[in-house]
Amino acid sequence: MYLPEFSGLAFLHVWNGIQEDVFPRRFKTIIEAAYDNFFVDCTIEPVADYRAFLQKLRSLSTITELSARVHPPNPLFGRLWGSLDKYVKQRRASEVAVREKSENSKGLSTDLVKLIERILENPKYQPNSEPDITDAAMLMAADGYGSGRAVGMDGDSEVVVRTNETQKSFLYEKEPEPEMLATAARLQFERVSEERDMDH
């Protein structure tokens, strides 16, 4: 189900049916085939559950690498990555990729965890300065406008945390009425927008 005011898709994951990793590939194939695969591309990025993403990031004692690939949003945008959104549009870029890596034992200097904590505490949170470009790109990816990953250490183990591994989901009946599912999905997208103070 497509909700244009949120640029969002909601789909039903049914055990032993179309799995959550299969749906995006099939949807992509349908859209691209509708245009005869001529100069068209379609990607579906999940909206990350900030709390689950934050929990995974907090498990890292140091973050040694951050990378994100993002694309311009439409129609919503997040205030904390607004400067990156403006930059992408000024450059007329269809995609921007950033990557930072540190060999320092203390890892990267990043405010990503703090930014997510603060926005969850207060959706109107405004940092003293604009988030650094890679932190902003990670937030943009977590909001469903790309993909991001953090690599870090959890004890002696190197761990990779991806934005698409913590996708936002909700429970609903197995064979719903389409209108009821649309209402439930709209409510979930509204909550995400409010939680992150996203705007048009």
C-alpha cells in the first residue's frame, strides 16, 4: 500500500508468503518493467526504528566507520539533516555517498548516538550546530532515504550495524481490509513523522 503524503509503502509480511526481503525486489521489478526497463530505477529503503537502531549503536564501544548512500527525499524531510537535503538539491544530485573510517583507537568522533537520543527525548530538539555531514547522512538513511552502516567494536568483536536491519514495523491481522490497513499504516507513518519532527 502506497501512501504518497509520506512517500511510504506499507506491506504485509506473512510467514511462508512474500517475505520482507523479497517484497522490495518484486516491487522494484514491477515498477521497472512498467517502463520497459528504460532509464528507470526503483529502490525501496526501510524506515529504521530509531530505538532499535540506537540500541545497536550503543552496544559499540567505539565506532570505526560510518558510511551512507542517500537520495533526495520527497515530500518529507528531517530537520536534523535539513542542511544535507539542501546540499543534495543544490548540487542537483540524485544520490550522495559518504564514508568515514578511523584507525585511531578511540574511533570516529561522531554525535550520531547523541543526536538520536535527543530527538527521541524531544522531537523539537535543536543542536547548537548543524550535524556533521556523515551523521546527517546516517539520520537521512535511517529515515528511509537511503542506506547506512556503522562499523565498530563490541568488546573484542567487530560489529556492523545497518539502518535496514532495524526496520520499523507493526502488527496487524493476517487478512486485513485494505482501508483498515491503510488507516493503520497512515497512523504509523504519522507517529514516525511526529517522533522525528519531520516536515514537508
